[in-house]
Amino acid sequence: VAALAEWVDGWARPGGIPVVGAAELGGWTPGPRTQRIIRPTPVVNLDARTDYGRIHHRTPACVLEPRTEAELAACVRRLAEARVPFAVRGAGNSSGGQVLSEGGVVIATRRLRGVVADDPAGERIQVRGGTLWSEVMRHLGPQGRRPPVLIGNQLTSVGGTLSSGGVGGTSLLHGMQIACVTGLTLVLPTGDTVEVGPDDDLFRYTLGGAGQLGIVARAELATVRRPPDFLVRLCAWATVRDFVEAAIRIRETERFEVFAGRFVHDTPERVAYIQGRVGVFCDGSRGAPVPAGAQLWDQPIPDEDAAPEPARETLSPSLLLFLPLPDGIPVWDAVVEELRGTGVMGYMATSSPVGVLRRDGRFPVAPFPASDDCLFFGIRPEVPPAELERVMAVLRGIAARVLDAGGKLELTSTVRPQGEALDRQLGAAAGRFRALKAQVDPHGLLNPGLLS
Ligand SMILES: Cc1cc2nc3c(=O)[nH]c(=O)nc-3n(C[C@H](O)[C@H](O)[C@H](O)COP(=O)(O)OP(=O)(O)OC[C@H]3O[C@@H](n4cnc5c(N)ncnc54)[C@H](O)[C@@H]3O)c2cc1C
């Protein structure tokens, strides 16, 4: 480890590339884990030894923090020539150790940020891969613009989200965030840089592909003109079947761009139900009267600097699953029953994200089941350390059940499919994905562990 760190130091520091050694990582820790936060505020996790889940702790030999595409390419080229594997870290919201490395090298994109080009008339923007969505919004918001779909947690990086898919409050009509991408600049695991577009397999298999084929150095995104907030009506459905039917009917009207569902868990006083916020964009700052029965739902842009990493006693496994429709509805019921029966629901916030999504065949490795529509569900318990093994066993069981039913798992989840399970998740796309990986990364250096 020391020799690796010394070797990296030997070329990175003289080249002016920021590099953080293992000993310096301690400076990033938040302090004693004393503050108990049941529903943690999303934050930018700067401690490269952990991720959002905090289940895995791995200390890398060093963390490279390139600031430009040229520095990024130079780092990757050096590592490739020496056959050194490396993990790529965005904002670290994954929860299964995907962005960690024990004794190896991490490339963090936290300095590879900013808007590269903006074309308001053409409704396109180019940003660097490490840019947070909050920064994208801080640039676009004042112009009355935004991407058609924005992930709920804006303190995530563009490259990280595009590697996982990205669902948000407008996904019912507009799909995953990957559908807003019009071009990518990728640094391949060799250090070569390529520009790819929607007709390239590298483009289609990178989006939703867990950072296996290249590092997103820059992304070109479509934008739309919209006011910043939502005007919504609160709706409630007793069953998931009713929710799904309503969602599809609402989508068919094409009148409501906003559709955000929450599964509200049962308590001794209340039976479970699904709540939906259905509505349109509006500008809350104009002070117009809110129509009866509607609510203003403001969408503030989070400030990454004002959100320090909170110390938490709990661990945060996370599973985002996608079930085929309509066949997955009994699976949903079984999953909810399992969360209830095992007491895992007791560790979850009072509600969990749920929604309906149309399959987008342009993205072969994104987590769309084979059905035309699917149902997604985010399971994010806050677990006391003593309970972790038991909760993980429940989540692994749920993941297997979902895959058996033709469902898919988001690959930044704590439980992610590997080996034969990954082949089942990828279906017909597995062969091409593995072939592309072998072609661009023959030594399995980039984000090892999933395909290599
Ligand atoms: C509290 C919370 C709320 C969430 N809400 C949502 C939500 O509303 N919708 C939703 O879809 N998801 C949601 N997620 C899932 C999460 O947002 C995604 O995992 C996230 O987008 C990852 O972004 P990141 O920058 O944190 O990526 P990281 O965790 O840093 O990385 C994720 C993956 O992408 C790879 N990667 C990172 N940067 C690059 C790059 N530049 N090029 C290539 N590969 C790269 C990493 O190697 C890793 O495999 C949520 C997660 C949490 C913890």
C-alpha cells in the first residue's frame, strides 16, 4: 500500500494533480458518531473510506482528485500502464462499497466540476462529470431552465447518477435522467478520451451501467424551460394496484408533469397507503393564490457546503428495486409483508419512494424490467449496527425475490447482483456488455468487482 501511494505521489504531485494520502483521510471524518439522525439529510460524503451506507469501511492507498479532463486522462493512463485497478467516486451516495478501495486507488471527481458550455437557445448544457445536480440547478434555475428529469437528491454527481439511472418527480412522463443525455465525453480505462452519442453502444451501455466502461468526464444534457416549484394535489390510494392504474391514467392525459409517490408505512394507528403528489410546475415566489385543494411544493436547491456530513450511529443500507408490471404486484405485496414481518419497516422512515416508469429500450443495462411499465420502490432503513446482519439477510432475500420475478436492482444499491444473478438482471444485454468491457478494459481495472 505504501509503495503504491508513493508511486502515485511520484507522478501526481509533480504534475500538479491533487492527491490525498491515506494518512490525510482522517482529516475528513465528521467526528464521533454521537448524533442520531433517523432520517439523514442528504449530504456530500467526503470521507473516501465510506459511502452513504457506512456498512463498508475501506482505506485506500490514496485518492486522486483530477481537476480537468486532461488530468483525469493522465491519471487513468498512468494507472492503466501499470495495471493498477481503481474505483471512481462521485458524491458517494452508493451504499454497497462500489466507490471504495482497500489499499488501492480511488479517483474522486469532486474537483472535476462546473459548466463547460451552455446553449440556452438550443436547450443544451455541457457539464463536467463530477458536477453536482445542485450546481447544475444553480446555473439553470435563474434562467428558468432545468433538465426534464432531476433526481430527488441533488447532492449527487452527474456522472454517478448517469451510471445508475436516476428517477425523479417527473419520471412518470419523462423517464430516467439518462434519457436527458445527448452526448458523453468518456475517459476509457486506457486513458483515451472518446466522444459518444446516442447511436454509440458505448453511450447506451454506459448510461445505467455502474461505471464499468468509462469515466464520464463530461455530459451534454437537454434542458427545458420550467418555473422552479411544483403546484400539487395530494392523492391517496389504498393499494399499489390502484396507484399503478391511476399513474398510467394520469400519464395518458399528459397534463401533469409532476408525479411523486410515497408508500406510507403502517403503524398501530394507521393502515399503509400510497400517497401521491400530482401536479404541474409553478413559480412559488410570485405569490399567486394557491387554488383550493392544491399545495405549493417548493423545490429549494440544496447548498452542498451548508450540509456537513452528519455523524450517524446507524448504518444505511439501501435497495432501489424495479418490478415488472402487472406481474410484479404480488411481489410488491410479498416484499412489504417481509419488511413488516421482519421488523425492518420499523427502521425505515414513515414513507418510502415509489413510482411508475415506462421502459426505455435505448438503455440495455439500465434497470428496466422487460415489461412496458415498471414499479420502483426505494427501501432505505436506518439500522443499528447490532441489527445489520439480520437486516442485510432480509434485503438479500428481497433482492433475490425481485430478480426471480424478472425485476431489476439499481446497481448503486447495497445489495447488487453479481455473477449469475447479474446475468439474469442484464438478460439479453449481458453478452454485449461483457464484450464491451473486455474490449475497453481488458485488464478489468475500472471499478472492479461487478464484471471483472
Ligand atoms: C438519500 C438518498 C436519496 C436518493 N434518491 C434517489 C432518487 O431520488 N432517485 C434515484 O434515482 N436515486 C436516488 N438515490 C440513489 C443515488 O442517488 C445514486 O446512487 C446516485 O445518483 C449516485 O450519485 P453519486 O454521485 O453519489 O455516485 P457515487 O455513489 O459516487 O457513484 C455511483 C456509481 O457511479 C460510478 N461513478 C461515479 N462517478 C462516475 C463518473 N464520473 N463516471 C463513471 N462512473 C462514475 C461509481 O463508480 C459508482 O459505481 C438516492 C440515494 C440516497 C442515499
